Amino acid sequence: SKDLSIDVSVSTVAYPDDTAKPSDSKAKVTLALQLPDGTEKVFTAKYTKSGSFTGVIPAKELGGLKPGAYTVVVLSTLGANDSPAVSPTTIVVF
């Protein structure tokens, strides 16, 4: 199997102005692979450019999974006092 690369777009939204701008490298982005036993494996995404991060789930982690659907939760935070943004997605392992 190959590494799974996930591109993530992150923006800072000013409230109540409702204006958004691409986040900078201070944002923290993680990918959490949810496992059938209720645990998760967390991988840190790397900043690539303004508003863009790339996370990688290594092939060795994917190769150990049984065929099926798995949830990956992308979590981004912009600072200690900010509420995190959470976005789940599904991957399928054959």
C-alpha cells in the first residue's frame, strides 16, 4: 500500500464580521484515524503554504487495517483560546 496524503484548507474567520482569510503556519492541524477498537492514531499535518496543510497517514499504518470503511477526523486549531474546527471524512481500505 501507499501513504495516504490528505490536503487540508484552513481559514481564520473573524466574527461577527464574517470575513475569512487563509491561516498561517501558527495553526495546528491533525488527522485522527479512528480504529475499530475505539482508539485512534493521530498524525500531525504540515504547513505547506498560506491556508494549506498536508497530512500523511503512512502506508505501514494503512497496511495493518482490515478491509472496510474508516473515519478520519481532521482537527484544526488556531490558538489556545480558539475553538477547534472538526471535519470528519471516510476512507475505504480494500
